[in-house]
Amino acid sequence: MSKLKPFEDEWLPKEQPPPDDQPAMRRYKLRKLKEAGRDPFDAVQFNRTHTIAELLAKFDELASEEVRLAGRIRAKRGHGKAIFFDLADASGRIQLFSNVDVLGERNFGWVKELDLGDIVGVVGELFRTRTGEKSVRVKALAMLAKALEPLPEKWHGLTDVEQRYRHRYLDLIMSDDVRQRFRLRSQIIAEMRRFLDGRDFMEVETPVLEPIAGGATANPFITHYEALDSDFYLRIAMELKHKRLIVGGFERIYEIGRIFRNEGISTRHNPEFTMLELYWAYVDYGAILKLVEDMLVQLADSTLGTRKVKLGDTEIDLSPPYQQAKFDDLLLAHTGARLEELPDKDAAVAKLRELGLEFNKDAPYEKLLDELWSKAVEPQLVQPVFVMDYPLALSPLAKRIPDKPLFTYRFELYIGGMEIANAFSELNDPIDQRARMQQQIAHAVEGYRELDEDFLLALEYGMPPTGGLGIGIDRLLMLLTGQTSIREVILFPQLRKEA
């Protein structure tokens, strides 16, 4: 009989607890296993011959072979001298059959003590039950980890949404749909890379920690760089570094990485999110528009097998071509005013009040205009639509349209009332760019606290005409997986610290 370590002797119950005290009962069983020299945490590996999915796919041809499987016990049925279990691994689930005649009294006695959630390795042979269910007759079983906490009930499970996010590991154990959604996330991102690599784009990596918060109008997270004795910012965009690379001679680049914006949390906003940004020299935003359309169609075809997705109760058709509409026309249709009728802060405030929309009266004009658009117009944009030619006031990094001084060569793609993609014909005039950045600082727009002089210097060496694109991958995944909350497509969304 093995001797327990002192801390184990104190922690594991010596007397059998009542059966309804599951955590205590499981710890008691662990004591008995350790005392019998069967410590379930001693195993360092288990050599499997197949995953469950592989075994089910080749079931008939493997009928005469011994198989080795490993996974988590998910269901337990029967009593007496025969017990059925369901075993689950990452690929699927299969029924196990164990009986005293094959295992012997002693080993069967240990098998009877298995709990839901325990992780085991199994050696056995395949057979079909009288009802034809594919099963494994257990010849030997090894404990690989003892679950000391009971799993949520199968039917009631994790009904509290916050607990699902806070204890995502339980959510993944209990829900095949949740596991599949995150497999699909991985497949979609991999397909996105294949799409871009196939068009000669080069993947790059740029810093997450930046000495200047720039490239977008957003509030940054601030940290301190000990080695440099300076405050740094977690990046709010990749744009200014990517444009330096275009200046340096790369012509097609992209990056998929994390972005951090110290702003609100909602069903469509997470302060830490995944972004695709790409830049393509010598093309305009029209070429980027076609690229986006082609990419979404390929993602849908290759990962979903359909171009029709359900978002809530709405069916959305991703078949091209997508509608195109001018920003100013949509603004008029949904607010009753064109941009020229909203030239300043007072006019924007008056319109917001007229429409009964909430806003911060101390916000600068650009923020108020954005609030008006996001609350009055965005929710109406359900089927795919490219919103063309954004206001200059909202587009400090985009080329202005020569004969329309209030507007720029910029589009956003909206689907399901959400911005999915944002693209520019990039501003490459260093003098114009400096003036716009200075104006943003003067208007105290969050995100620009100082000029990025090195970026402006890079532009002075010459950047070719370039199309740029940003896609929020989490929102795209909401669309493709039919989720109405961004937290459903992020494995570990940010939550308040538990009390």
C-alpha cells in the first residue's frame, strides 16, 4: 500500500462522505486509488492507436484488431456485472462496454468507481450491440486523470452565460456546438491566410507595444517599459507600421494579430480583439473592394459550404455582387440630412437631439458625427452593403476626393448592422497627412496625443498609391457562425474580476 504525502493525507477525506457530496466523494475515491498504488496522476502518456473519429470511420475493417483510445467519461449506464460508458475525445464519442467476466473482479471494481469527467485510456476490441451501436469491449483501462469536481448536469448544464465565459473549459466539455464553433474559427483564419498567400501577399509581424498611440481614433491601454523607463501603448492599429513597410518596398503585406482599445464592452465590442490588416501597393480602394468580396465568398464556400448564413432570425446572403451605396445618401435616408447640413458640432448635436439619440455633449464634432451614423444608420444595414466615400472628418488616413472636399476614398462593408471591413485609398501626401494629424491633436481626438514624426518622415521618402484594408475577425466570425454576441466567438472574453 502506497503512503500518502502529508499534504494529501490532510486534504483527502479518510472516511467515506455522503454520496450527495460529490467533491468530497471524488477526493475520497482519489485517496483509495493512491493507497492502492493506482495514482491517476502518475501517467505521463497513453499511446493511442486511433482517435474516436478515425475508429468510427474504419470500424468494420478494424473489427479484428485491438484498439487503444483515450478521452473523458461523459456518461455511465448500468449496474451489477456490466456497465456502459460514453467516452469522448476531441474528435467524437463512442460507447464502451465493460463487464466482470473480461476484466475480473478486482479491475471491474475499480471501473465501477469511475465518475463522469474522469479521463481514461482504454484497450479493447470493437463490436456492435444488439441495436447495432458501434462499441468497444474494454479489456483494460488506465486512469489518466481523476476529475475532482462534478461536471454540470447534462440537461441543465451551464445556463448562466457569464459562467460559460468565465469557465470556458466547462463550456467546451459540455457543448459540442461550442467546440465546433471554435474549430470553425481556426479553419476560417487558416483559409483567410491561404486566400492571401495565394495572391502573393506576405504575412508580417509588427510590435504590439508602441511608443505612440496612432493609426486609429481610439483610447489606448498604457503600460510601462522598464528597460526603457518609458510609458508605452498597446497598439490600437497596425496601419502606421505597415505603411512604413510599403515605403520600404514591400508591395503586398498582411498581418493577423491582436489589437487593444481601452473602450466599452458590448455584444459587438471586446477591448482586445483580432484584426486582419493588409496593404497593397499601386491599387485603389476599388481593388480592395473586389478582394474583400472574393475573400468572403471563398471563406463561406470552403468552410461553411453555403453562402447563406443566419444571424439571429435574419438570413443573410453572401453571394456577390454586394450593394454599393454612398455614405451621404444613406445619411440623408436615415437622418434627413446630408453631411453639408451638419458642418459643425452644434448642427450634429441638434440632429442627435431631434432623433432622440443619446450622446456625450462634450465630445468633439468627429465623435458626434460618428455617434449619429452608428446609431441612426448602421442598424439598418443588414444585407451586405459597401458604404462608399466616407467624410473627411472621420477618415484622417484616407485620400480626399478632389471634386468632393468633404469626402474621401474610403468604404466600409456592413453586414447584419455591423461594420465588417474598413478600407481606404491610403493618403500618401506627407504634407496633407501632417496637417490632418495636427488638426486631430488640436481637436483632442482620442488616440493622437503626439505626432508620429517617424511615420511622417517615412512618407516624405515616398509611398506609392496604396489600398489598405482592416477586417475585425471576431465580428466576421459572429457573422459566419450566426452569433449575436462577440463573446461567443472569443475563447476567453474579458470579464470583471470575480469577487
